[in-house]
Amino acid sequence: MNTLHKTMATTMTSSCSFLLRNDAGSELTKGEGELKLEDEKLIILPKFGEVISLSLADITEILPRDYILDLILSSREILSVFDLGYKFADFVVNLFHLRNEIILKYLLLNESIKKSGIWGSLTLIDASGTAIQFERCEIRLYETSMVLMPTMGEPIRIHYSNIAQAESKDYTLSITTELGEKFTISRLGKEFDSTSRDLSAAINQLDVQSQSIIKDLVPLADSTIVRAVSRLLKEGKAAKKMDIESISPEVSRALEKKLEQTSIWMEYQYLKSIAREEKIAIGMKRGLMGDLTGNYLWLLIPIYGKDPRFGNAIVLEAVRLPSDPNEKQSQEEGMRLEGEGDKATAGNATYVFRIVGRKDIAGLAGNEKELDVRIDSIISRINQLMLDINFRREPIFLSDELLKTEPKYARYKYATQKIRSLKDLRELFVGRIIHSSFEQWKADIENLLSFNRSTNDDNAKWEK
């Protein structure tokens, strides 16, 4: 299967044989027919049988083997396609290509592309040390991430803020991430120099933006402090308040001063009074529409071990930073994140998650050291999720029923299938509180936190 990307097409047809089984392996239907691959659909037109029409988004796994193609569906059915003859390799490559484009559309969520159409070979060593090789792979550079598109595999997204080390040497590009993954890209040909240069420029651009924000916060901070803090607060990364203070108390105070100018200052002050203040994490994110939407400040606020009524909770807040120190935000201006949907489901809300299982919290109530470890882990986990979904929050709180029945949420349904951390976070999600008056918000947050602490059912969600 050495088919090059030049063979990729938007439509393709072939005669085939097929077998459809349920998740128990029992045969549902089989036969011969015509296979059609077009844009976002795969259709089998059988001879005197029921048509099988699938959205490519319904295919959760593509497993080619010995000229048989097994497709695992979101319904948990298994569709096997064979007898494609000489078209088998081209069909598999084109299927991966079209489905990967859907994956990117749903998971990148409109992030602007800077460079594409660069081809090379890829070797990936994952965090466990397992090596995977892809003979052909397209390299794409986006505004905040690099995407690797193997012809026979799913897209791999590398956030620039997760890159620990990058090196270009001997016509090979090597990347090591903070997650412990190692990527080696070779056989780039004449595109090697320009790809290395453009990747470096993209990473540097985010570093420049991060350092610029820190410098604006604390104009008198020296360059050593600016660089050190910006490493903690790379694009979208959240850092614990205590870690920022260990580098520069001035930067920490400046961040709080910025919060004081926003619409959530009173809410933040209250949450801080019942939280483990030293464990509060804060991050910065550039809006998806650049200068049109500005920069956002987001917070993860752990609540445990301080007030016996509350606990086992981590609160997520986000707010747009005013560009003018004298700017006064309204609630909607301050809290609404672009791309979050209509006003009824927009981002002006507080989100609450469990730290551990509700039956486990009683045993950990006096073990704050263990809870501290759990907090560090879940902050890292939530941070990675928010990067993965470009800080959208609708896929966290939308019900399973809405994801299944509303076409406008199809991209989020797919994201919940493909992003393991999103699945986990939806399980940890307790509820959200719309920002209205401070008094109403305070009553609701106390009600939610009490509910979360008193129930033993991990599946129970708070509803007003």
C-alpha cells in the first residue's frame, strides 16, 4: 500500500462484497454491491437488499487487513468490506483522508491553517515507549498546533505549548512533547528547510505573544522573569498561583489586578475565600478571532479541606481581559467566549467538576496530601482538554440526549467519541451556574457545592 497522496479523490466507486455484524458478532446482513465514497458519506448499494448509508463521522475505527476493511461504527456494529480488487489500497487511503478532514473540522474547530501539503515519513514513540511508523504523512501547521496526517492513520495533533524540545538536523525534524511523546519526521525533501523555519516561527510567535502579555502586566519586570513566567503560561497553559508567585509575586498581583477590572471579580473573591488559594491555577488564552476578541483569563479553583459544607470540587471560570484599564465590562462582554453557540448556551457561566469519586471523598477528607496530588493531576488533565477543544465548553455540559438528537451538536458528539479526556471530564462534570446577579450566583454555587458534597452517586448532576 504505497499509494501517494496524489491518488486522493473526493469521490470513488467500486464493486465489493460486504458483511455487517452487531457488537456480539452476529450477522445482520451480507452480500455484493457497489461501494461509493463521497465527501462525508460511505454508501453500499446492494443487489436487491437494503442500502447501507453511513456518515464518515459514524466510523470510530478503520482497520485494514489482508485486503479486508473492517469499519467499527458508533452503533458498535462492524462493517467488513472486501473484494475491492486493485482499488483496495486507493480506497483505504481516500477513506482515511476524507474521514481525517472531518476529524479536523470537528476537533480543531475552525483554527486557521498556516501551512499544508507538506509530505514526509513519520516515526512516533508514544509515552509508553511503543514505536509506530507511517510511511507517508502530511504535515500541517495551524495557529496554535501542528497536525500530522498519516495516509493510513488518524490525525495527530501537537500543541505548540506542549512541545518541550524541537530540533532540525540531518534533514530530520525531531519533536519531544511534555507528555513524553517523540516524533521524528524525515524525507521532507526540498520542503525540509521551509517547514523547520515555519514551525519555529509559529512556536516563537506564541512565545512572543505570551511574553508581551506578561510585559504589559508588569512593565518593570526584567526579561528573566518575563521569560520564566511565560514558560508557565504558554498559550492556553494554566499554572498554579503558588508557582507564579515563586517566580514573581508582582506578576501574580498584576494578574489579580486584571481580574479586578473584569465582571467576575466578586465571584472570584468569594471562590477564593472557600478554596485552597495556593492551588488556584490561572492561564491565558488568545481569542480564536485574534485582535477582534482579545485575550482571555481562565481559572481552575479547587475547593476542599476548608469548609466542611463544601469540598471535592474544582471550579472553572473564564473571562475576557479588558484591553483598556478603564474599560467596564458587562456580564455578557466579560464572560462570553466566541463560538460557544447562542446566548442560552453561551460561556457566561461557572463550571464545577468533581475531584474524586463521591464515595472516595470521605476516606480522603483528612488526607490533604493525597488530595493535593489529585488536584495537580486534574488541573493538568482539564488543561489538556481545554487545549484539545480550543476552550469550547458546550461539549462538556450538553446532555447525551442533545448530542444524539441535535444536528448542530454533531461535532461535539464526535469529539466525545474521539477525545478520551472529554469523556472523562463529562463524567466529572457536576453542573454549571449562569452568571446573573452576584446574590443569585452565590446562592446557586453554594447549593451546587452542597449537593456535590452530600450525594454519593457519581452520575448525579446538579440542576437548578
